[in-house]
Amino acid sequence: MTNAKPDPRNSIALAMTGASGAAYGLRLLQCLLAAGETVHMMLSRPAQMVIDMEMGFKVSGTPKEIQQILAERYQAKPNQLHVWGKEQWESPVASGSAAPRAMVVCPCTSAFLSATAHGTSSDLMERAADVAIKEGRKLILVHRETPVSAIHLENSLKLAQLGVVLLPANPGFYQHPKTIEDLIDFIVARILDQLNIEHQLLPRWGA
């Protein structure tokens, strides 16, 4: 037996920006943890405010305090959830040698879309996305904006040409949703499909 630490390259990075749609990101977090995934999470200050406004609970304090709040709420196992602040450059997500196998930004603002398209890397969240692209890891941006401008479209095209998955928060209705949760699960299911994580959130087409 060995006491080797888990390889961070087998984990998932999850970032939440200040776009509306906090329920998407938190439901995704819940599903990732339930699936046994190790999650490296980053929340911008606006994201924390949106969670409070839209979800009715506060996620604030130090990264460790936020980590404890979310771990308790979503029943994370020990060392399964890691929350990082915007200047914690010691995080594995900041380095290509330890980059998680995939990163999801959910929800994703147009500002973050632009920062990623231009490689600004001004904070840990932007650096993590930059690392995902340069290391050839899957990067999924759940853009939450409407209508979109030519600027947004140009940035999206640039990222798509680099292999980034653009997955707008655009739920379908063919599954006859009856609740808001059904619409949220539609998008989360699509994200999990992209990550090759099994789920039972909604039936397959034709099933």
C-alpha cells in the first residue's frame, strides 16, 4: 500500500462567474460530487452575490469557509472539494503539470468569455481556462447571455476554433419539463455528457 496523494489531473475544475444562472453551477457541483469526482472550484465575488440573490443562501468568507459551506450542503467526502481564491496561484489548476482533465465555467459571463479568448490570465479563474486550452484539456463554457453581440460571437468563434466547447444555457422542451429543476437538469446533463460522466438526469432521445 502507498500513501500517494490523488493525482489532480484526474479532477474537474469548476468555475462560477457572476452571470445569472447560479442554479446551473450548483446543480453541476452536486452531480459531480455524487459521481465521486474531485472538484477544484473557483467562485468570483459577483458569483457569490448572484448565489445569494438567486438561490437564497450566502456563500461568502475565505475560500476555506466557502469550501466548508458547500461541502456540507452537497455532502462532499473528505478532500473531494477544494475551493480556491482568485490569487491562490498554488492551486493545481494554475499549472499545466497538474491541470485537471477538464474545466467547466458555469455560468459564464461575456466578460469571462472575452478574457479567455484573449488569454488575459489576470486571476486564477482566467489562468485555469488558459491552462486548459494550452494543455489540450476539455474546456466547457456555459455562456449565459442574451441577446449576443458580434463581439460575443467573434470571441465564441475564436474559442470554438481552439477546441473549446461552447454550451449556452439554452434548455430544450421536448422532454416536457414540469419544473424549473427539469430545465436546469437539461443543461447539467449536457455538461455531464461532455465530461463522459454517467447520469440519469433525463432520458436519452428515442429511449
